[in-house]
Amino acid sequence: MMLLVIWGSTYFLVNKERMVIERQAELSVSEITDTYEARVVRALREIDTALKLVRFTANSSDYANVLGVLNEQRLLPPALLFTISIVDAQGRIVETTDSGRLGQRLTPPSQAVLDDDYLAVWETDAYQAKQLTFARPLMSQTTSEEGAGTGWVVIAIDANYFVSSYEVDSLGQQGMLALVGTGGEVLVRRTGEVTYSGELMDITAWKSSTLDAVSAPFLTHWQGVERYTLVRQLYDFPLSIVVGLSAQEQLAAAQQLARKYWQRAAWTSGLLLIILSILARLSWQLQRAQQRVMEERVLHAQQVEHLAFHDTLTDLPNRAFLSHWLTQSVKLGTRHDESFALLFLDLDRFKLINDTLGHDAGDHLLQEAARRLTASVRDSDFVARLGGDEFVIILSRASRRDQIEPIAQKILSAVRDPFMLAGQECHVSVSIGVSLYPFDGLDEQTLMKSADMAMYQAKQLGKNTVQYYTDELSAEMDVRLTLESGLHRALAGQEFKLFFRSKHDIEAGNTLGMEALLRWQHPTLGLLEPAQFMPLAEESGLAMPIGQWVLEHACRQNMLWQHEGFPTLTMAVNISARQFYDNGFVESVSDALTTTGMDPRLLELEITESMLLQDVNRTASIFAEIKKLGVRIVVDDFGAGYSSLSDLNVLPVDALKVSSCLVKRLSGTRHDQQLSSSVIELGQRLSLQVFAKGVASHEQARFIRSPSSHHFHGFYSYRPLSFEESRLGKE
């Protein structure tokens, strides 16, 4: 590129200088031609005027001593340059300014030319010198009986006179000044110091080679010399002038400058080539040293590209690669009208293994699961890891369940085989959700969402199974999304409500306390129970705020009833596992009591039996903190789980609520009645207050009286009431 710039710039400069000189040459030709034309025309007009004056005088005086009379009057041009003669019809000189020519015969010009008043010009030899002779008829020709003519007036002048203005400084040694006749014959031409005549010039062709023959010079090649030439026809006279400048002489300066430019370009190019050679040598040396580095960089770039589209743990395609592959599959499916299946897989019990055996075992499980999944599908299928324990498989050319089911069952079987993790044999299953293109979605997002819904349904149905996406499943998920999106609004917009259910002493017939029950008055779905939305609240992190709201409003409601004259009753509040094991739970109970001013002895916190088994030591610690506040603790759903009797004996529990499933058995067979009675009697023998939960019939209430379990609540006595309904009941 640098050489190209150097030589291109040099060529441009040389060409530019040449164009400038050519333009100057053309301007010089035009200027010289203008000057030469003016000089020649002035001389020709002076000659023609003298011819006309002599002819007029001769016609008037029968040309007797005409030249002498005119010379005396100084009306003739100087005899030193011009020779004026009067010639009769036979060509004999009868009168002349050069006495040596008197009586000589002169070859007459063409008679046809002299028939009119026309200036005739021709070339003659005189005293070994070339002369140009100009003639006009003496008088109009008259034809007598003898047919004799009158004659004509002639002026002879040295031919060099017309080219004497040739200057070597401006025209050079190869320039040209020429006076040419109408037929192209050269009357006189001067080049350098030499004068020529008698040549022929094709001035007609020269004139036609330019658009403007008057002012536009053009390049001609004549007699071996190339010239910038300009031809001017002298329209008042039968002559043309030709001016030329040698192209070689005019361009000599440009050629010299061009040689200087080319020499400089050559030196610069040579220096540049030397530098480039040195740099090439250094580059070659560096290239050998850097080749290994470049190979390592290429390998690194390939690895980076591989990592960008593959999972580092399993080496399966990652989410980005999956998105690209799925998009291309949709395009190909649309173009070729082909179907495919998308399988969304989630490993069951992976979190338990990861937490108990450690992350290394979990990573090994994911790697082995990836190998089994890849081995379970066809070569044309696509397996990717979405993240965590989630995988996605795309089965090509699969449009029916009977095509998908064998592969899905093979996957389930492969994953069910035991894994050896940390020296232990572990069993894992997988839940699979399936969506079909184009039936269950026409784009990546819809297909993934549909398969995810089906996989979630497989999880809900017990795991280790395959579920296919359906419209009904989509409706259920829409409800779930509606609930999830409305939870925050419900807490801020006071859509949550508390209902209250009473606890009664059957023998005394009085009310012992109330239990607060949470409900959600959804604007479109109606009244919802906690089982319908609390699992979503725990997933979205709203379980604690909602539980705190229930606790504070239940205490505040109890105090409001006391202020309105109701008897002093206990208030039971259900506590979820997420709320109970939160680090700020005890403090939140204390804050609720302090804010509402409620007596701690009236507050009962109901903890399910299953929660006691999660962490007995931590549970005992939390119970101790609660008892310091003076709050009562009730074990809910007693008899439904398998809590240790020793744990119940050491934990500071105040009361037991027998599970409603045991209460329902009171209406069953004798065996069922004996089982339920045994559980109730067991609670009494632990010196705990026992409540029967969910009493719904007279028969159940009658049976409860016999073992002296006096306290129950359920719909048999009173259904749960809202605050407004309880006020109407009091009134």
C-alpha cells in the first residue's frame, strides 16, 4: 500500500505537471498565432492597398509613369522591401520600381483567377531568393476583336518577410511559422533558422480535427515532428497561417521534472523496501515465537465458545444453545410441516441428596444423569441442561404420544437405576413434562411454558411420571398465576379476612375460646381457604408478613370483643412451619401482644404435630422462649402424625387438638371408635387439655362426652363466623 501510494502520488504529480505545461503550450500557440496573424494581415492589407492604388491610378492615366508619380507622392510601400511592377497582357514588365526588371517577362497567373477582381498569390524565384508575388488585374477584362487584355499590377516581396517574426526563444528549434495557400501549398515556412517552401500541408484535415479551428490548438504529426498546431484562415485573403510548437521541446521541462520525480520515487521505494525487508525479517522471527501463542489463543477462543454454549458441569448444551436450537427447530418445523416434542425434566429428591451428601455428590449425580439421558434418546434428539437439576430434551419428528412414550419410559427407567454417590447407593427419580409442536405452542417461550406446566403437574401427582400438556392444565396454571400475582395486592389492599370458630365445653355448655381462621376474599375467585394460597405465599416469601397480619389482627379482635362486653376468651392462631422457624418469630409474637395490649395468657399458638419432628431441639428452644412470654402452646392435628410420646412429655405443651380424621372415625365401626378413644385418653393421661377438632354431628358430640373430653369445636355447634357475623349474633 505504501508503494502504491508513493508511485501513485508520483504519477499524479508528473501527470499534473505535464497537463500544466501542455496547457501553457496551447496558450502560447494561441498567443503567438494572434500576434502572427495580426502582423501578416497588416502586411497583406498594406500590399493589397498598394495594388488597388496602382491599379486605380493606372486605369485613370493609361499607366504612363504611374509608379513614379505615386512614389513622388510617397504613396507606395518602401522599395527596400517591396517591388511594384505593372505588367501588360503579354506578361512584359512595362513599369517597375526595380529598374533591373524592366522589360522582363513575368509568368502570368491563372487567367481564370484574373477574370475577377481577385488577389492572386504565388511563389517566384529572384536572385536565388524566394519571393511571394501578389497580383490584381489592372482593369476589368474587355474582349476586343483581337482578343487582347490590359494586364495587371504585381508586388513582389521576399518570402522571409512573412516568417521574420520567428523567435527561437518562444518557438524553439522545432517550432513552425508558415503561410499556406488555399490548396495547401506552403508558400513559406520557417523552422528554427531554416526557411522552406513548395511543400504541401493537409490543413483541411487539421482544421476538421478540432471543434474550433480559430482558437483551439491541436496535436499534429508532420514531417516526423509532433507539434501543438493552430491553423488560422485569413478570410480576406486566399491564405492561411500555421503556427506550431514542438511537443518534445515544450515537454522537455516536464520530462526533466518527471525524471526527477521518478528518481525520488525510486529512491523512496528502495528505502521503503529495505525497511520492509527488515520488518519482514523481524516479523518472521516474531511469527515463529508467536505461533504457539496464537494457537493457544485459538484453542482458548474455541474453549470460550464451547463454554458459552455448553454447561461446564455436564458438557451438555446450555440454555443459550437450547434457545438457538429450539428456535431453529420451530423454523424448520414450520417450513417442512414437521412436529417435535419438548420434554422438560426435573430430578426428584435432588435437593435432599445435595444437602445431605454435599455438592460434590450432587455434581456427580448431575453428570451421571446427563450421561444416562443422552444414552436414552436417539442420535437425532437434543439434550440440554437448563440449570440446577432441570434438563430439556427435544425429540425430533415426534407428533404422537405412542412415539414419545417409549422414550419417556426409557428415561424414567434409566434414572431410577441406583446411583453410587459418596460411597452410598442412592435412588433418584425424574418428573417429565411434555409439550408438542405445533399443538401446544408455536414459539420457544410457549413450548417451554407448556412443558414446565406439565412437569409441575407430574410433581404434584407423585413424581417419577410423565405428564402431557393439556388445556385444562393451562387453566389451572392460570389460576395459580392469578393467585401469585394477587398475593401482594391482597396484603396491601386488605383482601385477607379472619373468620372465628368457637371451642366449647360440652358438660358446662359454655364457650372456652375462639380460633382465628384466615380467608382470602379474592375479587374474582371468591372466598379462598389457606390451603389454596398459603403454599404460594411460602414460595413467594409472603408467609411471614401474612402470618404476622393474622397474629396482630386476631389479638386486636380479641381486645375489641372485650371492650364491647364479650366474655374473656382465649384466641388460638395457627402457625405455619415457615413462620415458626423464622428467627424473628418470638419477637413478632411479643410485638403483637405489646401493640394490642392483649393478655399473653389468652393467646394460643397452634403448632401441627408434624412440625415437632423437624428439629426437636430447636423446637424446644422456641417453645421455651414462647412460654417466657406467657403464651399457651397447642399441638394441632394430634393423632394424624407419629410424634414421639417422650417428646410430648418434655415439651412445654398446654393442650392437644385431636385430628379431625380421628373424630370422623367416632361415627364408624367399633374398632375405629376404640382407636379414636385411645388417642383422646392418651392425651388426657399426659395431663394435657384435650380438644376434639371438627365435630360435625350429634353422634360425635355424644361420644366425646363419655371419655370426659369436654372441649370440642366444629360445625356441629357453630360454623366459623366473620367479625361482622359475630357482632350480629351478640346483638
